[in-house]
Amino acid sequence: MAWTKYQLFLAGLMLVTGSINTLSAKWADNFVAPGCGGSKEHSFQHPFLQAVGMFLGEFSCLAAFYLLRCRAARHPEGSTDPQQPFNPLLFLPPALCDMTGTSIMYVALNMTSASSFQMLRGAVIIFTGLFSVAFLGRRLALSQWLGILATIAGLVVVGLADLLSKHDDQHKLSEVITGDLLIIMAQIIVSIQMVLEEKFVYRHNVHPLRAVGTEGLFGFVILSLLLVPMYYIPAGSFSGNPRGTLEDTLDAFCQVGRQPLIALALLGNISSIAFFNFAGISVTKELSATTRMVLDSLRTIVIWALSLALGWEAFHPLQILGFLILLLGTALYNGLHRPLLARLSRGRPPAEEGEHERLLGGSRTPINDAS
């Protein structure tokens, strides 16, 4: 079936905004500017402040939800599904997981390349599969176990590529290894978030934009408050600011004032997350969850290609092999092989029943996955 112009627009919007989200965060990290009090020039490494900006973007999805609901009230024939009453505090546990996982990933992004960051996030399949068996009582198919094994193999190849690649003064080998391990560690937390969302949130008929916006509200408020103690907590080698603390928000604002392009990068990060969530949810509804997964894989290619073109990282052929193995693992886990096998065996296209509006079906995609 041919895509409509609106569906093509949604697919393009998801691909572009998803790529901008990661690239803008990495772009901000590459800027060098003096901080407060006449401090020397240093890189803009403020992962927790960037995470606050991301949650602000997610919070804006709540405004989009209420706009859609107002429009539906004026046009009842195209109204959204009726919303059951629910306690917003249901979103607090997954929001805490989202806040922790996102913060760790922004710290890791300062240490490793944007392409490795995007590829290693595929580890979420491993832990989500295991946790769904342990806590949701789900039985995984053989293809899903094969997908998990392929993903593990792909992670090993990508990690090996990082070990063998040339490293500059900004990204030393020890930092790259630490960053890669932090990304994988963050996927454990993201997997817990997805299990919590499915077990406690998705039993209610909550609109995805409302879910994203509510989690964004919790994450924005809590992490903004935590910036105050982080200003005083020493972080040693994990700190990227002159004071050596976990986060120095004042230093970040001083750097933004002296290098306005940092503000542009932060704005790109905040705005892209909102549009990416909207586009991702719409692609799942208008097309399928599989299409969303394929577009997310294309996003990795775009980020990788632009990072190479901009000179942010060096090319290593093992990354191609690692990416292909990870892509195979994702396809097996999400059942992308079934339509192909059905075509070959029966000679006709399979039914796509159950694909539409499947937010956590086979792909186990978190409702606010956009980092």
C-alpha cells in the first residue's frame, strides 16, 4: 500500500528530529567557551542540565495533548479515545527511571562517539526481554532469544571497534570504555522503566502524548531541584566543569552567554524531543510499530554519517559489521522476519493485524524513547 503524503511527512519528521536530538546534544559538547569568574575555556559538559532540557521538551507534549483534546471537543466525529481516570503518580516510578537513565546516557555521550552511543542503546532489547520474562511472566519466542544473542554479539563488535579506533585528547580510550559501559548500564534502567510502564501504566487507556508529558513534568521538576545539591557534590574525573562538581549550572549559563551557538544546540535538543515523540507515536498509529523501528535504525545511519562528515569521529569498518548484527538482532526480536517468511511460503502479503497502535507490543519501545 502506497504511503500518503501525511505518512511520508510523519516518517521524515521522526527521522529528522530523532537525528537532531542526538546530534544537537553532541554538538553542544563540542563547544569550548570560558565559564564564570574568568575561568579558562573548557568544553560544554553539562549532562544533567541537558537532561533537564530534554524533560522540558517531553513536558511540552502535555500541551500538545490538551490542544488535541480541545480540537476533538469541537469535532466529536474525530475525537480521541475516551480517557479513563487515573492517578498521575503512576508515572512517577517510570519517570524516575527515565530521569536516571537519561542522565547517565548524557554523561556517557560526553565520553564516546554519537554513533556508538546510538548503536549501544540497542542493548535495551537484552534487558527488556529478560525482565519481561522475570516480572511480566512473558514467554519469548525462539526468534526473540536469537535476537537477544545477536544483539549481544553486535554490542561486542561495536565495543571492539571503539577499542581499536583512534582516540584524540578529548576522548581517551579509558573514557570511551567508561562511556560505552555507562550506556549499557543505562539500558538496564530503561528496561525497568518499560516494564513499569507496561505493568502499571498501560492497563489504563492513557494517551501516549499525555503519558510522555506527565513523565516529562516529573523529570523536569525533580531533576531541576537536584541541580542545587549537584552544584556542591564533588565528582572527580566524571566532572566536566572547573569546580569539579557533579553539575555547575551557573558555569553552563556563563558559557551559553559567551557562546550563543550553545543555546542554539540546546534549543535544538529541547524542540526535537517534543516533535520526535509526537512523530513516533503518530508513525506507530498511522503505519506500524515495525515502521517505527526501521526508522529508528535509519536514524542511527544518519547520525553515524553526519558524525563522520563533521569529523567528530573516525571511521572503523568493524562498526559496519556491528551495526548490521545489531540490526539483525532488532529485526529478529521484533518479528520483522515473519512477514518475509510468510511471503516466501504462501506467496502473498501477510496480514498486519495488531501492528497499528502497538506501542509496547513486540518492539518494547518506551513511550518517551528519543535520546
